[in-house]
Amino acid sequence: MRAEHPKLEAGLAALGIDVRSGTSLSELTSLGIGGTTDLLRITKHDFIPDLIELLEHHNIPYKFLGGGSNLLVGDGELPWVILQLAKPDPEIVLEGNFAHVDAAADLGRTVTFCAKHDLGGMEGLIGVPGTVGGALRMNAGAYGMQIGSYVREVKLYRAAERKIEILKGNQISFEYRHTSFGPDDMMLAVTLELPSKPFKEILQGIRICNEKRRSSQPLGQKSAGCIFKNPPGASAGRMIDELGLKGLSVGDAKVSDRHANFFVNAGQASAKDMLALISDVRGRVENAFGVKLENEVVVWNA
Ligand code: EPU
């Protein structure tokens, strides 16, 4: 999809939008898969309602991209433009035990920045790739913690209301890899309240989590983290492993040899390959265990 109409281009320029024509989503996603479209980078949160109105006026469908680390995007020319927040400077402002963080901030860098200021709690999230906004939207978690536990306030673009709103933590429900945000809501900024802890102690926790992750997950390979959610009381990775499916592949899409719930792009995998592999593995698990695995990865297929 191209944002090419002269009036649209003038409108985008007036809203301070940086347009990157013909961007390949394979370069913006950790799986390294995805077709081409125009990327619209947002520099001012306040202009988002006007931007949405402008796009809708010109019949341009859009999708909102965070860090691209939990996403499988379709192949070829994509039928929507992509909106993404530009990173502000600074990304994080601390005030006592509160961290005010822009949604575009890198999650890992946020954890270490807070740690250096003796604010802990998020050690488990250290190796989780992506942005703070992406982590917030899906309530990312690992090693017994989830980001939702620390959220006190969220600034977001409410798609249903077509305006920017501030929600208190207790107005949002955070469940396992799920939140009460609407599907088209855009996370803009968050205030976290973090417990005070000496840096040395936080660092020790970070090292332990890093070590566990390194020993069980394929960190150097292109993936979207876990493909499926864990069903209640069970592990999707263990079930897939028990069926002997590590190494199973469709084209260059492959079930990781290291962790069976990670599917990797071992070369030039297409979305079609990856979707076929997901469907094959889901079918085999359902046949063997009677459990229909639900995607954790978000799929944007044309
Ligand atoms: N296991 C196997 N074979 C495998 C993978 C796992 O037998 O190929 C077994 C492990 O030995 C372990 C059990 O399954 O006994 C659970 O495995 P693991 O500790 O790796 O945890 P997981 O349930 O597979 C979850 C999250 C991860 C998170 C880790 C650590 C989900 C879907 N996955 O994985 O999150 O990093 O716990 O807390 O909830 C993600 O969300 O993308 C993700 C990677």
C-alpha cells in the first residue's frame, strides 16, 4: 500500500510524519519475514488522531507496529501502511520509584537503565526482545514475572474513542499474555512503579535469567519467541518436543532444535512456509493430545 496521493503527502508532512516508502517488513521483524509497504513514523503523539482521520479520509488501511518481535507478516505487497512511533529523547524519565517510559523504548534497555538506578522487579524480562509498548500490549512475562504487575498508568490512543487517553493500572486487566486493551489501541507511554533494590542484586537476577534463557532458547536465530501460548497447566514446547517435531521444516521455516515452541527462519523462509508449519504442528498436537494450541505470535496476513 502506498501513501502517494499529493494531498495525503502534504497532510502527512504537516503532521511531522516521516514516510519511508517501500519498506520491507522482513527488516523490521525479528523473524525476518514480511512483504513491502510504506512506513509512517510518528514523531508527535498528539497528532495521532489527525493522522488516523487523514488516512481514513484517503481510504488507506493501517497497522501499528511495535518492535516487530512477536509478529509474523504476510508476503508480497502489503495492503496496509505501517505506523510506528519514532524514539523520543529521553525515552525514560525516573521520579523516585516511578519510571515514565515511552512505548517506543527498547524493553531490555529499559530494564538495565532502571537497574542502574536501583529499581528492580523486571529482571525476568531482560532477554525479551521488542519495545515496552509491545510488552505492555501482550503483558509480556518470563521467569515468574509479568510487566502488568508494575503498570500504574498508560497513555494510549483509544481506537474506539478516536482520542488519546490515560488509564490507571487498575482500569486495565493483565492476564497471561493477554490484556484488556482493544485490538487497534496504540500504546504510547507507561508509568511503572518498581521496587527499590541495589544494582548488584538486580544484576545477579539478570545474570541468572540470561543464563537460563541462553541454555534453553535459540537466541542467535531469527524467531518470534514462542509461537504458541501454553495451554493451562501444560507446556506447548514440551508437547511438540514429545512428538519428536524438533527440526521439522517447511521450506526454511523450522521448529527449533533447541526449544520446540520456537519456530525459526533458517534462511529465506516466507510467511506461507511459516504458516504451513504452524498449522501442521497445531494439527499434530491436537491429534495426539486433544489440545488446540492458540497462537502467541500475532499474524498479519494479507
Ligand atoms: N521443554 C521441553 N522441550 C522443549 C521446550 C521445553 O521438554 O523443546 C520443557 C522444559 O524442559 C520445561 C518445560 O517444557 O520443563 C517448560 O519449558 P520452559 O521453561 O522453556 O518454558 P516454556 O513454558 O516453554 C515460557 C514462556 C517463555 C518464557 C519461559 C521462561 C510461553 C508460551 N513461553 O516458556 O516466553 O521465556 O517460559 O519463563 O509462555 C515467549 O513468550 O515468547 C517466551 C519465549
